[in-house]
Amino acid sequence: MKFSLYLKFLLGYLIFGIAGFVTIATLSSHLTYDYLIRTRSATLYDEANLIASNYSRFYSGYDIDIQGAYPQLQAVATFLQADIWIVDRNGYIAIDSSGKKTGQTIADFDPTATGNKSSGRYFDSFEYDVLSVSAPITGNYKTYGYIVIHLPMDRVQQSQYQILNIVYITSLIVFVLSLVILAVFHILVYRPLNQINTAAKNYAQGNLKYTIEIHTNDEIGYLAGTLNYMATELSQAEDYQKTFITNISHDFRSPLTSIKGYLEAILDGTIPYEMQNQYLERVISEVARLTKLTGSILTLNSLDAQGHLNRSTFDIKAMIKSICESFEIQCRTKDIVIDLTFSANEHLVYADSSKIEQVLYNLIDNAIKFSHTSGEIYVDVSEKNGKVFISIKDKGIGIPKKDTKKIFKRFYKSDLSRGKDKKGTGLGLSIVKDIIKAHGEHIDVISTEGVGSEFIFSLTKIEE
Ligand code: ADP
């Protein structure tokens, strides 16, 4: 696996390079050959026509003025690197610029068979291939003969090779230059992916503290960022789980130790018979605390596990009123007044009524617990932007600034509250927060130490 991606890319690159090179070589070879034949024959044909029109003046009857034609033809032939013939209608070569075939007759000469352009041996006159073009020498509406120019094919091929060499060298340079892509791939993709791979292995082995050091602003950078975030969250969850278990064990152990202590003392007679009722009441109170703790943990667990809500439409004000009534005894004991300032009309919300009941119960219970004797609690309901806001405000001990963010964490109790509420589990507000979150809503707290606290949460409003 280690080199496979790199090898694949390298292989792909090589295949691309070779395929590209073969395509360029084949295509350019054919194209340049065609191009050269076309342009050369066109040039030679023009030249042949020019010579033919010049030489038609030298004819008198069927004879050719050989002496006058020869030097000029030789010069043009040298310039064109070709052989120029003046041939009469019967195939008699009156002049060959190279001098080799002057005076010979071409066997089976038929200019109509070749047209004005052909390639090959030209009626077997040559031992090698030539590109031949011919132009008629005419005058007085008669064809006296022909100017035939022969260019050896290897001359055309030479030019072709020269052009091809340039093409090959250029493509080789481009191929070598494109190695840069390989370097870029190595730096920008392969190396970071390798780092991510190492990180994934570390995470798999449980080392969630491993950090990926990639800070680029591209997809790989985002991936590294997401993985780092995931590792931090997992690591926090792991830490949280450990603390959770420690806290649960602690919260279970203390009441159990007390219960055991009381019961042993009753059994061995340390507590006299007439005082046993008092201690048994303490045992009941500790058992109640344990029951509450177990209930809270189960609620949290069910919120974590299911997350689904049983929503219905109900009047939140009616619910608040009935919950406040259920706190009558606690309020009377502490001489606390709950002020329900809201108007008489209904406020319909769409939520899980039993869960919202639990939210209100926890928040009002806290407000009473942390209020001073003869205090006042204000519960208010207001509406804004399609939401209903419920506020529970007290003038109690308040929450120290450093604690306001932590109170929603499981098992958290502020130092101030420890004296006031020995039975608290520190789970109430985290249940509240989870329920509100499951509804897709928000809860906030505003509090000043020694002045009081206000908890506000939102719910989805239903139009009446
Ligand atoms: P508990 O079940 O122990 O009350 P909560 O999760 O409900 O736990 O509350 C966590 C902590 O937040 C409390 O121990 C207390 O320190 C603080 N707290 C909650 N409500 C109030 C309030 N109305 N006034 C002051 N402190 C509060």
C-alpha cells in the first residue's frame, strides 16, 4: 500500500508520455510527409509551367533550340536540387539538365498516364523513387513536348526528417518538463496523504493525541482539519467517559456508605431504639437520592440513545402553572413567591410535553433551591420571530462567572451551591440542555453572583 498510489501515478504518467510520443510521432510523420509532397509538387509544377512558357518561344516547328535552353535549365535544376528534362511528344529526351539521359528515348512514354504529378520510377527511367511533375510546352494550339522535373524522393524524406527531429526534440523537452507535475503531485498530494495515513494508524491504535501538521487551504487541508477535530472530540469523549464513571461511582458510593453505616449501627445497637426512626428516615432520604440519581442517568442515556421526540401541540402557560402549583410545599417552607407575570391568553407550542415538563421542573426546582428565604421567582413567557421564550428568574445566590459555561456539563455543581444543596446530583441542567438541544432550540443563562440567575429557553410557536 505504501507506494501504490505513487506507483500508479508514475505508471499513468509514463503511459501518458509514451502514448503521447507515439501519437505525435505517427501523426506528425504522416502529416509532414503529405505536406511536403503537396508543397514541393506545387512549387515544382509552377516552375515547370514557367519554364514551359519560356521555352515555347524557342520552338520552330517540332525542333527544340537545344543550345539556347541548356545552361539556363542547368542553373534552375541546381537551384531546385532536381533533374529537369525537356521531352518531345514521343518520349525523346532532348535535354537532361544532369546530362545523363540526353538523347535517350523513354520507353512506353505516355504523359496522360502520369498526369502532371506522379511519384515512382517514371516509366522505369530511374533506379530510385522520384517525385515527377510535368508541364506541356505549347504553341500555335499544339503541344510540342514537355518540361518534366524529377525530385528524388530521399530529398523529400530528408526535409521530413529535419522537421520530425524538431518535433521529437520539442516533445521530449515537454515530457521532461512535465516531470514537474510529478514533483507537484509528490509535494501537494502524496506527502500529505501519507501524513493522513500515519495519523489514521495512530488513531486506530488509540493515540488520539496525534495531530496532523497540514495547514493548506485545499481539500487535503480541510480533510486534515476535520480529522484533527474528530480526534480531539473523540479524545474529549474518552476523557469525559472516564470522569463520568468516576463521578457516578463517587455519587453512588457516598450514600451507600452512609446507608451501610446507619444500618450497621442500628443492628449492633449503637443507635438506641428510640432514635432508630430518625436514622431510618436518613436512610430513606439517601435511598431517595440514589433513586433520583439512577433516574437522571437513565434519562440522559435515553436522550443520548434515541434522540427522538414525541411532539404535540400544548399550551406552555398551562403547563408552567401546573408545575408551579406542584412546588407549593417547597415554596411555603422557604416563604418563596412565584410570580407568573404572563397574560391570560394561550401560548401554543409544538414540543415533547413530558420532556419540556422535566425542563421546567428542573429549572424551577433549582430556582427555589438556590433562592434565599422569602425570595421571589419570576416566570415569564414572551414571543418573537415565531418562537416562544420562557424565562425563569430568581434573586438567589447567583452563579460565579467562571462557572456559567460549566453548569450544563454533567455532574457539575458550583462551589457556592454545595452548601445549599447537598442532595443535588449536578445532572439536572445537562438533562435540560440535552432536551432543548434535541428540540433544535437554545437555552441560555444570565447570572450575577450574589444577585440572581435567569434561565431562558426557546420553543417553536404554533399559531392559534
Ligand atoms: P443539581 O441537580 O445538582 O441541581 P444542576 O445540573 O441542576 O444540578 O445544576 C448544576 C449547578 O448549577 C448547581 O449545582 C448550581 O451550582 C448551579 N445552578 C443551577 N441553577 C442555579 C440557580 N438558579 N442559581 C444558582 N446556581 C444554580
